[in-house]
Amino acid sequence: MAGHSHWAGIKHKKGRADKERSKIFSKLSREITVAARLGDKDPHINPRLRTAIQAAKQANMPKDNILRAISKSEISGDKNYENLRYEGFGPFNAALIIETLTDNKNRSASSIRTVLQKNGGRLGESGSTKHLFNSCGIIHIDRNIISEEEVFEIASNSGAKDCLQLNNFHEIITRKDDFYKIKTEFEKKIDNFAYSAIEWRALSMLNLNKEQSSKLIEVLTTLDELDDVQNVFTNANLDN
């Protein structure tokens, strides 16, 4: 499957030092609160919450912030958030899928539309870019934690779609619906993951030159910095 240069991966490699910690923590807290509200407050029972907490720890979010976000899920008067997906095109006709967690869909759509239109892109109808991607689960495990043989055995026995060896980590690719089940199997052997999430991976990549890639990365960064936006995915190859 194509997609190692997807935006999520580039963000992961860059790290989060170039963004305000408060904004990062706010987005992570929102996901923790929603995950706790929709399921059990115990992360051992609620896999979405467990994954959200793991992501928060990877971003060095203080434990108090995590506990506060879980407690916030019990406040009945708090805002009701919903997951909404927007599809569209950036500059150079790069296809985009933008995931939000928002309490105001009109605000989200307006903010995203403004960013795209200012940069030669456009917001599309539902389904305008989805067919160019595959929704799947991604798990990264440091190669020094577990052997290739063990990873392959767990991946095969639990029904993973693919298991790859990349530079510093094993990459396990799952069907979207199997992500939490397979991740739970790996958690029986592993305490910490380098990365784990449900992503949209492009079925084929759009090649851009260095200048075009830089421009698109600016747009993706601006989208990612919107308060309502949780994830941005593109079919553009940004490795050039």
C-alpha cells in the first residue's frame, strides 16, 4: 500500500516542537474527553481512550492533564463534540481528507474552506476524495523492542493486512475495523508504541517537486493548526 510519505508520517518525524504545546494538549485532551464520554472511563476496557492516552503520553502531556480530560467527560453541561470528515483539494490538485472533532460544524467548514481557497485549493463534496484513499489502522513499534519474527507472528495470527520493516520500526497495517482488536493483541507483549492511529492512506501518490511540496506543507500545517482539526491526510508525495 502506498503512503509512507503521508502527512501524518511527516508530522510524526518532525515532532511537535514547532507547535504551541497548549494547542497540542488541547486537541489531545478533547479526544480523551470524547473517548471517555463515549465509552468506559477505564482505558483498559476502552481501547479508543487507551490509544488517546498513549498519544498524549507520547506528546509528554502531564498526567494531571490526562486525568482532568477524563474527568471532564462526566460534566453533563460540557460541549458536545462530533467527529466530522471534510474532503477537498489543496494546491497542485493534491487530494485531502481532513478529520475534525468539533462542537460547531459551520465554524469548522468555514475555517477549512478559507484556508484552502486562499491557497488555490477548494473544499469538495462528501466522497470527492475518499475514493483515492483507504482507511486503515497503523501501528509502529521500535525494532529494538521486539523481533521481526515475533511481530510477524502476532500480526498474522491476529489478522493484520500487512507487516513491514522500515528504518527504525516495524509497521503493522490493519483494516480499520480490526485496529483496536489487533492493537490489543500487541499490547499483551508491548507496553509502548512509537505510534498508533487510524489513518487515511493514499492508494497512489501524487508526485510534487521540492517547491510544490514546500507550498503544500505550509497549507497542511495551517490546516493542522486550526483548533477543530485533528488530522490531515494527503495523497501527495512530500519526500522530494
